[in-house]
Amino acid sequence: MQYSKEVLDHFTHPRNQGKIKNASSVAIVGNPRCGDIIRVYIKVGKNKKGEEIIQKTGFETLGCGAAIATSSMMTEMAKGKTLEEALKITNQNVVKKLGGLPSSKLHCSNLAADALRKAIKKYKDEKEKNKKVN
Amino acid sequence: MPKKRIYLDYAATTPVDKRVMKAMTPYFSEKFGNPSSVHIFGQEASKAVEKAREKIAVFFNCSPTEIIFTSGATESNNLAIKGAVKKFYTEPKNKGIKPRLITDSIEHSCVLNTCRSLEKEGLAEVVYIAPNKEGIIQIKDIAAAINENTLLVSIMYVNNEIGTIQPIATIGKFLEKENANRKRKILFHTDATQAVNYLDCDVEKLGVDLLSLSGHKIYGPKGVGALYVKKGTLLTRIQDGGEQERKMRAGTHNVPAIVGLGKALELVMKEKSKIAIKTEKLRDYLIARVLKEIPQSYLNGSAKKRIPNNANFRFDNVEGEGLLLSLDLEGIAVSTGSACASRSLEPSHVLLALGLKHEQAHGSLRLTLGKTTTRKEIDLVVNKLKVIIERLRKISGDVLKSFQ
């Protein structure tokens, strides 16, 4: 498999790897059949302007080199962004930042941004629900 | 200093033995003649081809006239199966009958896809027998699949992924008995590509009509192979052109490669028993260490009916491509049945045929040893493997549990 230097770096030294304590939201994407599963953890806080931002990220990934590298890169990209900015991160953005992926990897192993969006949406939905309850 | 590289993928291909290379070398620019030419250059080349054919005949205990040179096992398998089917249709007595082929679901893709293409073209009906959990084909399943239109049974001698040895000689005997009471004789073909290095390939003992082999799996060159065709076996050629190989395989002989194939087989014959014992010992050591020292590790395929150089493991909560990549970064070359390492994005059909789940097939790793593999190399690989699996398991956490 011909991977870029950046991919190999994130594969061998994944950033933000592991669970995080008191996560604001956790989401999982992928399935065992195709082989790649990503679980992403986010901790939401506020910036100086009072906007909600992603303070901390974490991930656990069962999958190939590309799946691990895209997970790692995504968690780096999301950190510090407001929820609205982070929602705009696409799988394509992640791949671009990694200097590309072999074509066979573009589909199945490139789910990290999907996982992030799922986690943010879940967080927002929860918040909305709590509002209604209160 | 670059790391010393360790190659444990000998089932994929082997290096050309230096002695083989030496035998081949004169046939590139010095004795370069076309064996079909009448002059002295042609005679020289033709003599070399015939000498190689004789060596191969000795190895398989057959007559030199029963050997057809091809470009490799893929072509041999195509010729055996398609050639038999093509011949079937040329005989008037078969008019209106579709032949049945019987094979198994863990064959190499060159046999499976040959059968599938014949099916697609409407030229044959194919039964694909599933192996048992150990990866062994059961004779009773072959017996049950036979009908009056059965033309050919094709069962590989050794599986290329899990290294399981099929009971070829027993199947041969069974078919011989079966044929005694049949009008239409069933042909028996075996793809012996992975067997030649270690197992008895006497075609009389095996009871086969057709046997395929490849050069590059036995320390010979790539692009050459052969098909044993028992005298009297009815085949039609599948490639048109010149009259080479008794009109069975058109195309100028690949003389240096054929010489190399002959030399490679000569060496296998001489050194096989010694190498087999040494390799099996090392392989057993590898299996024992992995299963003992790496938690949640398993051996795929029968532990006993197994070619001496093959170990195929699976590890829970690890994906094979990541594993292969990590080992590759350490200079260690292996292979995996994970979909993530294949272009088709489908996991190994062999592992699925054993009844493994997709996620189990994804976590598989094949290590195949060669004649120069050392214990030191095995130790190094197991030590690295332990660290790598621990790291990848840490990264994967327990995500699989969410799906159970």
C-alpha cells in the first residue's frame, strides 16, 4: 500500500488517541463487515466569545492504516474549532490534509469526519432535548 | 543503516535460486535460438527445453511427452479446465449435454474464475464444494456432487492461504473406482502450485490426469509453469498459433525460464526432504510462540494437515492491513486476508469459507517460510508482532463490543 509520509506519521504516532473522561458526546461509525470502526469522543467548552468549541478530542479505531491516520488527523483538525466550524470538516478535507490516500482507501477507510459530525449532532440533539425538558 | 529486511511471504513468490539463475543465464544472449528453428541455434535451444522436460518428468514420475510448458499455474489451470470443456463440445456424443465441473470454494482465483467464466458463458455447470472448518475438502461431498454429466474434478493440492493439504491421492483412488463403472470418465485435475516444494508429487500415486505447477513458487523464475497431461487425456488447446508443445500450447518457448524450471525442480527433488523437516520445525516454533505469547490469537486451518512452511493466524480486535503495514515499516514482509489490503475490498474467500466472520477474516495474517528462514528471524518477527498487536489493540479499544 502506497501511503503518504503524513499518513504513515499519523498511523505510527496517532494524536489524541484513546477515550476521554467526561466526554460531552461519543459517536461510532463503520461496521465490522467492512473492517473499519471509528469511535470519536469530544469535550465541548466555550471560547472567549462564549461560543461553543471542541476543547478536547479522542478516538478509538479498529481498522487499517488509513482508518487510523484519518481518525488521528480529524481529531487534530477539530480541536479548538467552534461546533459550526467543525461540522464543516469533510472526509475529503481530512484526506487532503494527509496528502491523499490510495484510491481504494477513499471510501471505506475515510469515515473520521462522519464520526465527528455524528458526535456533534448528538451533542446538539441532547442539548435541545434537555432544553425542552427544562 | 537500513534495517535488515525479513521476508516471510514465500507463498506469494520466492527468489530465484542462484544455481537456477546460473543454469538460465546462457539462454538469454548466448544460446538464444528459437527451439522451433531447424538450424544449430534452434537445436541448441530445443535440446535445453527437452532436457528440462525430462527433469520435470522425473520429478512427477511421468513421461516427458506428458508435460506441457506454459506461462505459469494460471495458464496451466485455464488450459486444464477450459481445454477439457472445449474438448467435450467437439465430441458428437455429447451433443445437447452441459458438462458438470466439481471444484471447491477455497481454490485460487485462477481456478475459481476459470470455472465462473465457463458458467457465465453457459458452457459448464459448476459445483463448488465447501471445506470443513479445518479447511479440508471431504470426499463424501465430491461423491455427492457427481452426476452422469460430470467431466472434471479440480481440487487444489495445498491451499495457498491457509496451507491445508487436500487428500489428493485418496480422491484419486475414489475417482478411479467411480470411473470403473462409468461411461463418461471423470478427469481429475489438481493445482499443485503450493505443494511442489514439500510434498510427494508422483502423479501415479496421486491418481491425477492433470496437474498444474508454477516456476516462481519453487525458487525458479516467474512467467513459466507446466501442466502434466496424462497420456490419453482429451484436451483441446485454448490458444491458437504455432505447433509448439504438440499443438497444445502455441507460442515461442520461454527457453531460459523453462531451463530454470527444470533446474528448480531438480533442486527441489534433491533437497526437499531436508528442507521440509527444517522448515516444519521452525514453523511449529513460530506457531507455538504466537499462540502462547499473544492473547486471543488463533491458527486458521488444520494444524496437522498443513504444508510445512505455512502459518496463518487471526487476532481479535486487530485489523490485518494495519498489522501488515506496521510489520512492513519494520522491514518484515507478510500477507493478510483482510479486505483492507485487497483491491476488491472483500476479505479472503478462503477464510470466509472456513466459517469465519468478516471481522475475524480482517484480523488474519499469513506468514510463509522459505528455505533460508532462520530461527533468529522468527524470534525477531514474533517479538515485533507482540508489540505491534498490543499497540493496535490499544488504538482499537473495545469498539467491536458495540456491535456484539
